[in-house]
Amino acid sequence: MDSKILLEIVKIKMPFGKYQNRLLCDLPISYLEWFAAKGWPAGKLGQMLATVYEIKLNGLEYLLKPLR
């Protein structure tokens, strides 16, 4: 995994949708589950959302706290 992606997850905001302008790391798991079922957006955004989903799914959110 690219370590830079973790830094971006805590700084980049969701560019569209119901949770527009919310930090990716603050998106609710239910929203991420919806994307997991429907398909991730293309490109880097999809990769970052999938990473946040895996972090939250596995209870690893504490890894992001020092990066905030």
C-alpha cells in the first residue's frame, strides 16, 4: 500500500454525492458499503474510498488519528 494514500484520506474531501465536502476518513461505513456493493468510482478516488472501507471494516481507524 502506498503510504501517501493514508495522508490523503485524512485531508481530501468527498467531491460529490450525499456526503460532499466531508473528509474521506469521516464517511460513514454505510456509505462505503453502498459503494462496495455498487462499484467504486474509477481512479484514485475509488482506491482511496476502498482503503477507507477496509480500514473501517477491520477496526483500524486508530491508524488515521495521528495523521489528522
